[in-house]
Amino acid sequence: MTVPQQKAPDLTFSGKSCASYLAAPETAVIVNLAIHLERPLLVEGEAGCGKTRLAAAVAEELELADRLIVITVKSTMQAKDLLYRFDALRRLQDAQNPGNQLARSVYPYLTLEPLGHAIREGKPCVVLIDEIDKADIDFPNDLLDVLDRFEFDIDDLPREESDACLEHKGFARHVAGPLQGVRPLVIITSNREKQLPEPFLRRCLYVQLDFPDDPAILAEIVRRNLAVHQEDVADELIAGAVERFCEVRERAQASGAQKLPATSELVDWVRVLHWQQRNSASVVSQPLTVADQAVLFKIRHDLERYRAHIAAEASR
């Protein structure tokens, strides 16, 4: 039976208050829908555009930074690995000792994992499930019931040990939040390495993080990130770097690059330009240096295509 949940506190995400992250207004709208509809938020977008960092930004602005739970999905994971862990190997080792009475039971070897803790505590928090598409195709479907009801059963725990587990561990075979608990905000990222099942998609709200096409927004993103590193970079250099970066990205896209330079590469590049004491005029007008290319391009074939594209332009 589903446990009644208290409505989430009146939290609103503007996308503008995080020290190092600037969310688009439409992204903030969808985050707020996820908060108030209590639905998981599925986030997609090209690499380097802030999918993972969105969860940290939401937690920071909502004053839940100390309640941010990050789960990085691996290809070998099952859905239950997010909820609880049964240390069968340690139990087997303990069973080799005839005097070890703990090994007669399962519950001493059970612990709740981050999502399981969040469900049981029922306190406001942000849960990031990062790169869900790396897992087996059954993984999202197995999460459906948990994300719908925010309760689950520990199938590895025998029913006759449920009371003992509750007494010694603080949770029973059936784990649910308190009656007046609050559901966590669950943010799920995907790089679309695998197609996610339609039933799973129907349970989620969806947002696509696009690369900002406004140079002023890009410049503000750079400034916020540089402030975190306490680096004082001239606005003129930032503006010149953004202008040149947009040109490089456009040419990389025209050349068919697999991984376009994104905001993370832009921030790193401005830091390098600052350390090298380059000026805005040289950044805008001169060819990319070896260091520039190393920061902006992460795939060798993308760099080769970019160079070929530049050479073809020059020969016209």
C-alpha cells in the first residue's frame, strides 16, 4: 500500500542564484514543474552543457546542497543497487567461522543505498541518477514502481527476519517514508546511448539542455565559473573568447564533429587564455594554438576535420 506523502515545501528554482551555473528560463520552469508534480526529471543534451551540474545548481539554490545525493550509474548496475546492498560475500566469509552466529541471518549484511535512504527518511533532498542510459535496458523499467510510489521491498530479506532488521537496522523488509515525509526531487540524466523504454519516459518530465546561442549568456556562464575559481579575468578577454569560440563551434559543426566544444570547454579555454596573458584581439584574429586545440577538441578525428575545414576555407 502506498504511504501518504506530504506535499513538498513551497520551493521555487529560478536558475539564476547558483554561484557557478546559469539555467535557461525554460529549464527553470520545467524543474519547478518536477518539484510540484513530484515527477522525476529526465535531462538530455550534448556533452558538456551542464546536465549533471543542473542537479547541484537546483540543490544549491533550494538550500539543499548538503542533501544532494549523487548516483553514477554503471553498466553492471541493477535497480535494486540504488536502494539497498546485500553483502553476500561477507556473509559467506563469516559463515566459515562456526562460532559466528550473525551469518545465520541475512539482515546483518544489509544496508540501505542512497536512494533507499532518501525514501526512508522522507526529507527534502535532490537525488541525481547520472547517465541512466549506461545501464541494462531493464534498469529504467525496474525503477518505475519505485519512482511512482517511493517505497520498495528488500527481496533478499526473508520475511521472518523483517522485525529483527527493523530493530537492529532501522528498516524492515518493506521500506517506505514516514507519513508526513516529502518525496525527493529525482533528476535523471541520459546521453541517449540506449533508447529508454516508453513506459519509463511517460513517468518523467523532460528537458533538453541546448547550447546557449546568446553571447551575453555565454559570457555570464564564464564569469560565474571563474568567480568560483577566484580568477579575475577582464570582460574584454571573455567577450573576445566567446566570439571566437562561437566561430570555432560553428566550423566544427559544419565539419561534422562528433563532440562539439561546449560550455565546459569554453570555461577551461578562457582560464587558459588568462593564464597565458593573451589579449582579446589576438584571440579573435590569430589561428588556434596547439594549446587552444587541446582544450577545445576532445576527439582526434574532430580536430582533423576542423583543420581540414579551415584549410578548405583558406584555399577558396
